[in-house]
Amino acid sequence: MGAAVLALGVGALTASGCVWYVPALVDLRAGADRPVSRRLAAASCVTGWATAAVLVPLLLLGTPVRPLLALAAAGVGGGAALHVRAAARRRYERRETASCWAALDPPTPPPTPFRRRTTTLRWAGAGLLAAVLTVTLVMVRSLLA
């Protein structure tokens, strides 16, 4: 009875995992339309769920525990290896994309010399001071008149 209950639980879990393995199958089916890292991650996902799906009939047939554990370990190991490879490929693709975008960035203008900036600030300050004095004189004149 224990193996049948375990098979039922693994089968129910595998059926409910369709939210992960169906989109992964779609990514695999799309082929070259998806990046390599995404296809590797999808293969990792499908490998894990397929391992669980293969265990269900073997549990119902009464297969000894050691072969079941060996199959589960092989499936988990293969899925983990694909997942690590997908992560490495994703990092490579991101670096490649960043370098392509960096090549498209316009060159930065040369820095403005300090002297030119201070001259601009002096002229702006003098203009603001002149405006304040003008407004003050106009207001004083209108009050005295």
C-alpha cells in the first residue's frame, strides 16, 4: 500500500506541475526563436518533471528501491547540470548584450574646463544681481511716486 500511495502522490504532483513543464515544452518547441540559456533552462525543467513522471509507473510495478533511487538521482543530477549550464550561458548572454549596447552609446563629451564654468557662473550671478537691483529700484520708485 505504501508504494501505491507514494505513486499517487508523485503522479498528482507531476500533473499539477504542468504550470512549469508546459511552458518549458513550448520554449523547447520554439527552437532558435528562444535564447540558448532559456532552452537549456527549459530542458532542465522538463528533465526534472519527466523523471518524476517515469517514477510513477515504476512505483506501481513494485520496482525495488535502489533502482528507483538511482533513476531519481540520475534525473536530478541531469536537471541540475542543465540548470547550472543555463545559468552560465545566461550570464554570458547578458555580458554580450551589455557590450553590444555599450558600443551603441554615444561618446561622452569632453569635460568642461573649470575656467569656462566659473566664467559662466560669474556672468549668471552678475545678471541675477542686475535683475534684483532693477526690480528693487522700480519698486522703490513706484513707492515714492
